[in-house]
Amino acid sequence: MSTGQQLIRERTERTEWFLKDRFGMFIHWGLYAIPARGEWVRSTEQLSIEDYQPYFDEFDPVDYDPKAWAKAAKQAGMKYAVLTAKHHDGFCLFDSKLTEYKATNTKAGRDLVSEFLEAFRAEGLKVGLYYSLIDWYHEDYPAYGDRIHPMRNNEAFKRDPATFDRYLAYMHGQIRELLTDYGKLDVMWFDFSYDDMRKDKWKSEELMEMIRSLQPHIIIDNRLEGSGHQGGSIYTDNPTTYAGDFASPEQIIPPGGVKDQHGNPIPWEACITLNNNWGYAAADHTYKNAQTVIRKLVECVSKNGNMLLNVGPDAKGAIPKESLDILQEVGEWMSRNGASIYGCQASEFPKPDWGRYTQSGNKLYAHVMEESIGPINLVGLAGKVKRARLLADGSELFLTRPWSAEEFVADAFVNFARPEHFTFPLPDNR
Ligand code: JFZ
């Protein structure tokens, strides 16, 4: 077996749980919750370290209750969660021995990451940490001070190898801490590479050797090398060791899912915000409604993907009520219809006009998303469907045949009253 085949085989084994779980919670939380204008505020408003310092001095998350977060995630039907241990501003929610810029030294006075991990594990959820490769605080990162936007100020980003190596030692050291001191982690979410950083400039080969030796089963996103959709060699037969275990399209659901160079599906996870910000943004009330979230989750699964849905807790540590309300409603749907999500994947049948299919073994889940003037048609399913049931309550739905072959190209119909989610057991010999 070639190295590439071996890497792809290991990726397939590692991501097995991930592809079953399908739905996770992303949590963007840090000092930026205080200005409450999103997690990029230090960059977009060109704030100096001094400008940003008051938020460190003030940070006092008196309402931080990760058990409540974990309950909300579990109730929503989420199976895993990923918290920003460090975002681009460099502030660490964990008690790193390598910096003083951490929650332990704020009024919080403790390691907020370990409490998060404990609470989510206690609810039976898998746990992951987001770690920003970019660091606007560290003096050896070539984006120090007020010239911190990595895309805009390219001149400021000429790396001095000697000092950048010091940053890399810090970065590798912190990742080692996270993988050594916090028990078993399920996901490591790196963010992100740009320009020539994609080509092992993070010393990613070395980093991956360490990661795999400390936590062989952990899965990582594709942003050490690529970023967003279609980034990096995860799509090829010969991925690098740091190509990642899953692709991470952001704020989009790729039209055909995510496929390798041969058109075979690869693991992917769309990360999606509930409003239009990752970090808490007090004035942003552009929340998606629960129906949209459910439909987008169904869309991901119908294309072999996961959804990592974001919440941005406020400065005190509370998830905004608007977000909790949506999660609650999504959870009610998931408690009745989760069988059409967990362990499901793209269907062998093409997308119907009226909605989407997901499938698990011989069960075909029909997600009806359009109001209809009559029965929905099951094109190509004549003789293949044993029975139809409403998934939410198990009640029988009538399957009918077209009454005139000329009138309908479709060959089986199911009656329904409103957009709903059905299950169709298929015979084994289809
Ligand atoms: C990154 C962060 O900058 C952002 O704050 C947030 O954490 C998000 C989840 O990830 O944003 C990116 C990174 C990569 C791309 C787009 C946004 N990309 O390559 O498409």
C-alpha cells in the first residue's frame, strides 16, 4: 500500500464516529465578547495591544456555566463541540504555562477550557478545541502591534526566520499542552493558513508527528494546509500528513458535497453561524430561524457532510437567548427526527423536486420541504418502497400508484399534508 493510501485509510478509520454524529456545536468565546463586535474586532478596527488591554483587565465571566452550554448542545441533538482555546487575538482560555495572556490571569482566575471539557464529556458529547495558528498578540508572530491584518498588510508579514521559529516553538508548545494536560480530545480545529503558509510553514510535518504520537485518534480539520472549501491536498491520492481528516467549508454548503479528485466523497463539515458573526456581536440580530437551520443540516447530511453550528457566548459567559431559543427548537425536531440525521448519508436516489433524501442502509428518509398541491412523487421508486411512515410519530402514509402512465413519469406517490419528514424502508433486493 502506498503512503497516500495508508493515510487515506487511517483518515477513514478515524472519522467513522464523526460521519455518524453529523451535528456539532462551535463556540467562539474570548475577550472580544466584551467589545461585542465580532472576534476580528482587533483587526478590523486596528486596535493596538494597549487599546485591547482593558478587555483583558475587565474579563469576568460570572455567568460561565459550561454545564448549561453542554445541556443546550445535547438538547439540540449535537454530538460534539469545539471551543476556541485560543483565537487570533492570542488570548488563551486555558492555563498555558507559555504565556501570561490567559484566563487564569483575569478575574476568571481559572482554566476555562478544562471546565468546558469536563462539562461536555459529562453529557456524553465528544470534545474538540479550536486553536488559532494566527496570533496577533505574540511578539514573534509577524503581525505584531497595530498592523495585524494578515491579508491586507502583506509587507508587515515578511517573516524573519529566527523570530518566526520562536513563535512556532510557542505554538507547538501550546498544542502539546492541550494534547497532554486535558485528557482525550476528539477534534483539533486549526485556523488558518494563507499565502505560502500552506506549504509546511507551520512546521506541520513535525507538528503532526507530535499530535499523532500524543493523541492518535484525534481528527483535525484541513486548515493547517488548506483553508475553506477546496483547500489543500485532502482532495488527492497523495495527501500530506497535515492535509487533515476533514474539509472545512465555511458559511457555505458545497453544491455537490465535497469530493476527492476521483469524485469519491471525503469527510467534510460546514461551519455555520447562527447570526452573521462567530464571536458575540450585541447588535447583530440577523438570526436564522430553526427551520432554516434544520434544512441546512439535512442538506449537509444529504451531501455526506456534517454541520458545526456556532454560538458566541457573551462577555459574562452566557449563550445569547436568541441562540438558545433556536437550539431548543432544533432539538425538538431532532428528538423526533434524529434517525434521519445520525448515521445517515447521501441517498443512492437523486434529489427529488420537493425536498431532499437522506439514507441509512435500507431506510430512505424523505425530507419534504415544499408545500405541495397533492401527493409527492417518488420518481424511480416504483416497486422499491415497502411502506411509508411519518418519522415523527410512526403513522402510516398511503403509497399510491399513478393512475395513468402517460400522465406521470413518476411511478409512486405518497400523500402528505405539509412539509414533513418521512421514512421509507426499502427491500434488500432493490
Ligand atoms: C476563520 C476565522 O478568521 C474566523 O474568525 C472564524 O474563527 C472562522 C471559523 O474561521 O475565518 C476564515 C478562515 C478561512 C476561510 C474563511 C474564513 N477560508 O479560507 O475560506
